[in-house]
Amino acid sequence: MNLQRIGVLVLRYVFIYRRSFIRLIEILFWPTMALLVWGFVASFIQRAGEGDLPRFISFLIGAMIFWDILFRAQQGISLSFLEDVWARNLLNIFCAPVRLSEYVLATFLFGLMRVGLTLAFLTILAWVLYHFNLFSLGFALIPFIANLLALGCTVGIVTIAIVLRYGHGAEPFAWALPFLLQPFSAVFYPVSVLPEAMQVVSWALPSTYVFEGMREVIRSGAIPWENLGWAVGLNLIYLVVAVWLLMHTFAVARNRGLLGKWGMQ
Amino acid sequence: MKRNRSRQSHQIVAMALSPVGRGAPSTCYNPAPLLSCSAMRPTTKTILHVHELTKVFNGVTAVDHLNFSIDRGEIVGILGANGAGKTTTLQMILGLIRPTSGRIEIFGQEIEQHRIEILRRMNFSSVGVNLPANLLVSQNLWVFAKLYGVKQARRRIDELLALLEIAHLRDVRTGRLSSGELSRVNLCKALLNRPELLLLDEPTASLDPDMADKVRKILRHVQQEDGVAMLYTSHNMRDIEEICDRVLFMHNGRLIAEGTPQQIVERFHTRSLEEVFIRVARSGEVVVGGGEA
């Protein structure tokens, strides 16, 4: 891998966003709206419960912020790829001396920058509006976030593979795929409320261990190491499978002449 | 792309025009002077060598046992009707499509094994490919200069912008350019790394006649100054006649004629390359009109 090429590709995305007010706003707009809606819903429910649910706001706002980390990491990769598709620039990249791995890594690094910006903004907003301190999760915050970033990266890579294989018609997957995971990931509720069959799927997702772990930290202050171990293990497996899928899809796209459809006719 | 049902007429045309390539024996089969024997074997000057290149998509043959070579500093045009296999050939040379069989050697190396090293020394421009619209022209060019490892990138960008007479567009958003301006910016991008091999897909398609003429002169200038070899597809016969040293005529995925534009015109007893193009596209007419070819 060539670090200079990766750096240039990252910088290119920075140029694109720096010159687009709409794109910059988009990074902050949706997470802010979600935080406002979920935060006020939680406040209302807590008030209606007359103090029986003291940690309800923390559960929901923590969940919302964590979900956004996963979602933004996935979007960082898939939207950066789609930027090149929409600009009809993908062939310029694929015909330049750039490895597929360098390209994907650059989209992930840019995704990290987007996540960092969103996370900082949401952390401040959650503190100001709801007195929710994300840092109260302590050391566990680091492995939780790392696991969500890894899963976001995995889903982002799968999204690229799907769009490469099925073309423009598959672009909605860039937004839909993370939400396919959401009900199973027990983001806003514990796994125990899911039907048993869904629980099996739920425990196969690394995100479930993170969200369950987050609630455990808020509830008891203890870091659930076993949960973290499962999340790391599953993430590694899924990441390897996603990378294999992308490489396989790229090979299929080359065999079937699908890459040329992104520009040369 | 060729359907098998067209094979019969294709074979007639191929026989009439003395095929170059398919099933060619180790000694070059060259019944006519315009069918270049040099295409069969690479020499020390050869920069691109295509050998028995074939691509089949789901049973449909898009490129059929194609053989040709390009020497350093040579401009070679690929002509053919839509679906003749030109773009598939270009995409295989760029490594975007994996051939079903055959070999592509660029700078003496196989593209499948040495893609990055080869791509660093070549470049391409296509009318269907753009640059991100909300970046400045200079930013887009800087990004690609860095990706290609160009030293003194800013100086090189200024040089090329001046050469293509678009220095005034340096700090303009790419999305605000006219299609003609965009074509020239794409050409700038294609020349950034001083490529030894340049693949051009309809480079003058969006240009007015004046600018198309200037671009052709610039390409000639670049060829003479830097010894750049070019593989050039165009439906503009004037482009081909003016700029190409040699023309490869493709029909239904196969190379059916090869020579200088003048040789090909004479061969088909026509007045212009455009007439040849129309007659080859309507393959039956070739047999009737140029049967002895």
C-alpha cells in the first residue's frame, strides 16, 4: 500500500466536502435531528414514569449516539464511493495506479473524520440539552466505538460490493443496509424483548454486544469484557468476509465488463 | 458486441479483407501490403502488444482473437461501428475487463500481473468520464498528478493548462465548464504523468471544429516532443485521417483491415475513410463493392 496515494485520496474527499456547504450540513443535520427527537421522547417517557426510569435518557441517548457512529462509518465508505460514481470519476480512479485496498482504506479514513466531527458535535449537544455525559462510560467507550467503526467499515465494504455488482439500481442499499441491522442490534431495547428466533440473529451481530454492553456500563458501571470479546471476534470474521466479497465482486465485475459501465460506453 | 448470428456475414467480410490475426500462424499471414506484419511480433520499439485477445460475454464474442502492436511514438486509430469491440479492447488494455483468453503486454509486462507499474506510465481520457464537479480544475488535476506520482505537480499543471489554452480556467469549478472545456481538462489529466502510452476514447467528441483542430495539433505536438504512443478511438473520420499513423478497422470483434488511412481508402476504392467506415459497417456492401479487396 502506498501512503501518499491514500493521503491524496483522503484529501480529495476533504476538498469535495470543504467546497460543499450542503454536504457539511448533512454530516451534522440528521444526527442532530435524531438526537433531538429521541432525547425529547426519552424525557417525556421518563417524566410520565415519575422517576421509575432514571436511566432511560442515558440508555436512549447513548444508543442514539452509538448508532450514529456505526451509521456514519458505513456512510463514510459507501457515500465516498458513490461520490465517484455520481461524478462519473470512478474510471479515472480505477485506471490510475491506485490499488482497490488503497481506495477503500482512504474512504474509511475519510469516514473516520466524518464520525469524529459528528461525535464531537453530538457529545456537546447531548450534554447541553440532556446533561448526558458520553465520557461517563469511561474506558469502555474506546472499545465500544472501535467495534462500531469496524462494523460500519464492514457494512460499507459490503455496500460497495453490492453497488459494483448490481449498478446504479443498488444505490439505495447505501442507506438501507445499516437499517437492516438496526432491529436485530438491540439498539434502543435489550435483546430479551426480541422474539427468540430474532435473538439468535441478534447475538450473531457484533453491534448487539456493544449496545448491550453500553447499557450494562450505564446500569452497573462494570465493563462487560465478555461482550467486548464477542464483538471483536465477530467483527474480525465479518471484516475478512466483507473484504473477500469485495475482491470477489471486483473480479466478477472485471470478468463481466461491469466496471466500464461507470463511464466508457 | 457481436451476436453469433452475424458470424456468416462477418466471415464473408473477413475473407474479403484478408484477416489479420485470428488463427494466424507463427509466420505472419500477410496477403496484402496494408496488413502489417509487425503487428504479430513485438520488437524493441513495441510499447503495446496484443496477442490473440478474446473476450466473450455470456456466449457473445465481443473481441475475437485480436492481434496488433503499437510502437513508441505511434498514433494508432481504432475504427469500427458501434459494437465492433473498440471500447471492450480499450478496457481490456486498461485492465478494467479481464480477457477470456489472449495476452496484453504493455512496456514488455503483462497488465494482469503488473497493473500498478504499467498504469503509472500510461493514461487515458474518455468522453464519458468526468472529474468531481465541485472541485476547482487545479484541485482535480493536482489530485491526479499526486496519484500518478508527478513531481513538481503545480508546474506541470500550469504547463498543460497553458498548452491546452485553458490557463484561465485554473481556479474555476469543474462543474461550471462547458463540455469542450471539460474535454480539454480531461486531456490535461491524461497528459499529467507524461504517459508513454495514451488511450483516447473520442477525445474531440464535444469540441467545435476549431478546438478539435487545435487538440489534434496538440496531440501531434505531444507525440513529437515526448514520443507518446496513442491508441485513439473516434467516430470523427477527419480526426483519424489527420492524426493517425495507422488505422485498425474492427468489425464484429475482429480486426479486418489495418494500414495508413490513405492505404485503407485506396484499398477499398473509396474517396474517404468515412465511406470505408460505412461500407464496413454494412458488411454486405463491402463484399459487393470491394470484393476483390
